[in-house]
Amino acid sequence: MEENTTKQGLSRRSFIGLGGAALAGAAMAGMAGCAPQGTTDAGAGQAAAGGSDAAGGIPVADSGASAGPDVAGMHSWEIAPEAIAADKISGTEDCDVLVIGAGLGGCCASIAALEEGAGKVIVVDKNPEMVIARGVHIAGFHTKVQQKLADEGLMEEPDYNNVVRRWINWAQGRVKEPLLWEFAHKSGACFDWLYDLATKKNLEALLWDGYYKGPDYTEYPVTHIFYQADKYEETVNFTFYQGSGVGDVYGNAVLVPALYETIADLGGEIRWQTKSERLVREGDGPVTGAIVSTGKDEYMQINAKSVIIASGDYAADDEMFQYYSPMTAYAMDGRFYNPPDCDTGDMHKQAIWAGAAMQKSEPHSAVMHLDFGAASYGFLHVNWEGKRFKNEDVNTQSKSVTKALQTQKEAWSIYDSHGLEQVKEQIDAGLGGGLQWGQLTQPVGGEYNLEAQKIVLEGEVESGQTLKADSLEDLAKQMGVPAENLIAAVDRYNELCDLGKDLDYGKRPEVMGKILEPPFYAGKLVASLLTMCGGLRTNTECQVLDAEDQPIGGLYVCGSAAGEFFGAGDYPTYVPGIGHGRCVTFGRIAGINAAGGDADAKIPSLDI
């Protein structure tokens, strides 16, 4: 895991096999642009820290960002570096819309701006040319995919009003509610827009039926997966875990390259290995572009009528990460991002230097699932001592955190030779499911594929993610836990299965199964941080806000760089794919508005 999460330049296949697979649970010259809006004096228009520069830059101390424990009373990320000297800026270029970041949100924003009539759209990304994306799920409410299945009697759409109310409750109210309701109203139409774009590139979408269906913790059938239209059988007959043998046929690994092609078709341009270094803003005026670097000490200024930040999160900046989510920093066993370690919060910082503010609610939410370890399922879970420590009938996010509350963070999922048959019975009966329990290629109308899961298990055993033994004593030895504790935990669990009631942790008896016949398995649970969800203050028009909650002219944000959408520390897993869903919805909104359109009028609203 460590090798693969730090290596740059993963191929699309290794992306699928490692990141997309593990998630069980992202150019062509343009036309004439706008009139020049340049800086000619050294450092003009660049925001500075601790006071204004020669052009009246905004003091970072007035940005509304959290004050931290250094001698200046600010964190390092709040302090702008020295202005870039004018003689280092080799030239200027004009465009209508500048998009910073070529992930799912940036792609949607770029396409929307081009469709809205922006004459020249430039996308810059600091990474080498590759798939700037990860994952599989995209959430949307009342999409054409859902409507078709509902018309065929294969599903019943949820009460979307209740979905949002539960979302607010999950966040303990620490969200900006208008953003959630905006997603509810607009996400279906925005997904349909994306679907129409994708089908032109030989992609299709299925609706996931592997979501969690417990009586207390219940997920919703709102989650879509794109796949190559001619690869349906290959797609649905395998899972996304490592060892499944599936190639590049589904998820954002195939969707985002199709969007790159669409941007080029519409006359947009993606410039790789081009990093934004400083937003351009004169005093209290609008943001009018960015100074970008294309190599060591090589800079140019791109002037734009509007700038859209779509640069992802900040988890690779240790100081920001530790400050905004200390429990996540402790609980995680590893990070995965694609490309690795590029999520350094560059544009959070540059926006703060230009007068923007971070969201008010802290700590920030995190997407942390059990992706780099073995599938957890709903089996008996034991800790570093071989003792049971929790009700296993919960979502993968909860499992990732609660194991960290043990004295040591190691934990395992224990089952026997009949374990996977038990899972199939539970999933097919609609009793369980979800990330790391169900199969994320299972479409509505399908069933749990036991043979595919056996292939997954073989791959996990081969890789060492899952241990296999003919006795519990041998299994305990491989795990490094006291054999007497593991045997006692299994005996007690079997006793509770016979009793038909979990007296210890209250687990539903219908999702409990005895552990009796060898071989016995222990799957290693690994808490994997995927995304930090906190970000810049924003509104329903995707404008970036300052410390007084006033929009900064010309500056927009979408995707993981945007804040106020999640709260109370945890990503709401009962709406799987909501992170990618907001990239699509607010990416499109940002693109339309940045191009001078009216997204609220253009995008139909769902009446819920």
C-alpha cells in the first residue's frame, strides 16, 4: 500500500486495481479571449501576508481563516510567500474562464462553461497528463436512470426530502443547508446532463443495488456507476476489489478521459504540468486570473473574466490536515489520492491569500473507508488482542474510526469456509450491503455474485490482506493475537448466534453467522483516508466568499475544495457517491455562472 500510494504516475490499469478497484465504495487551442487584465509592476495584484503589497493586496490576517499557534498568530498556510517579480513573468494570455484542476469537478465546470458560450476556456493542472480522478460512485436524485428502473418496477425512489433531513441530522446541523437543498433540487438534472455527454463516448450507467439496507442504518438507491457500454457483462459480474481481474471498464477511470475528449471537442484546452502559483486580485476588486508556473522559475499570467477552483483537497499538507481533522489524522492507516500526494491545498491557500475564508465549522469531515485492507463484511470483528470490540452491523466509515479507539489500531474480520455464502444470503435477502460488505457492481435487478467474491478472496489471500488457516490457533498466530482470546471471542459469538440475540453489542441476529468449519479467515481492516471534505466558504452560485460571507468577484469553487457541504467530522455514507455527485452538480453550476450564464434558470429543479 505504501509503495503504491506514494508513487507518481499510476497507469489507468493500476489505478483501477489499487484505487478504483479498492473503492467498495476523479486540448486544443481556444478562440479569442477577453481583453487583457494584466499586472506590469513587480508583484502587482498579488495578495500578501501581514499587510498589503505595492498594489494593495489583501492582508491574510483579514481573511477570516483560523488563527493558529505560530509567532505571527497565523498558520503557515495563511501566510503568502513573496510576490512573484514582474521580470520573472514571461508573458500574459487572455481567456474567458480559467479552471484550476482537471478532475471530475473541473471537467464538468469546463464543459458547462464552453456550452454556455465562453469563447476560450483554459484548464490548468499541475500534474503530468493522466487520469486526475479516483473512485466509482456518483450520486444523483431522480435521474433518468432511476426513473427508468422505477417505471419498470425494479425500484422505488426514496423520499428525497427525508434524505436531506437525515443528512443535516448526520452533520448535527454543521452545514450550510441551502447547499444541500440545492444539490437535492439540481443533482438529477446535472447527472442527466453528464449521462448524455458520457453516452456519446460509448459509456453507460447502472444504478447500484449493493447499498446498505439495515433498519437503523439505511442507505439510499441514488448511486450511479459509469462503464463501457460494450463491457456490461464484464462489469457487473465482478467487483471492484483487488484480485477481481477486471480491466479499465468502469468508474471515473473511464468517465474522466471521456470528459477530456469532450472538452477538446468543444474547443477547450487542458494544460498539464501547469501550476497556479498566485491568484491575481487588485485590492478589493475581482479576481482577474492567475500567475502559473510551467517549470522552475518560469511563470506566465493568464488573465480571465472568471476563475474556477477545482483543485481537490488538502490532506497531503500535514499542517492543514492535523489542524482541521486531528482525529482523522490519528485514525487513518494510509492515504490514497490520484495522483498520489498532489492534494496539498494549493488553491485553498491562494484563495486565502486573496481574501477568501475557510468554512466556519471544524473539525472538517473526511472520507475514510476500509479500502486498502480486506473486505470487512459484517462478520465478527476483533481487535489487536483478539477480542470482539463493537457491533459490526455499521457502515465502513464507522468501522474505520472505532478501531482507532482501541489501544492499538489493528483489527480483523473473522469468518469461516461458509462466510461468503452467508453474505450472499444476507445481501440477496436485502438485509445488509454497503461499502466493504456488498458488491459495488451489483445493479438494481441483479444479485450478489458469489463466484466473483471467491476470486476476490483468493486475491486477498495471495496479497496477504486476508490470512487463512485450518485452525483458530494457527490463525491467531498469523494475526499476532493471543489464541485463547480469539477462540473465546469465536465461542462467544457462536453462542450468541445460537441464542438468536446479541447480548453483548446488539447486532441483528439475521446478519450473524457461526464460525465453525475450516479454513478460517482473518481479513485485515485498514482505515484509508480518501478525501478531506472541508474547504472554502461558498454559496449556491459557487462563488467563493470572504470573512464577511461576501462573494469575491470572479472567483468560483467546486468539488472537494468547496466547504460547508459536510459536517461533524464524517462523510455521510448513507448517500454513497455524494462527493462525486457534488463535483458534477456544482461543477456544472460553477461553469455556467462563471461563463456569465444563470445556472439556476438553466438547470431544471426537482420539486421535492
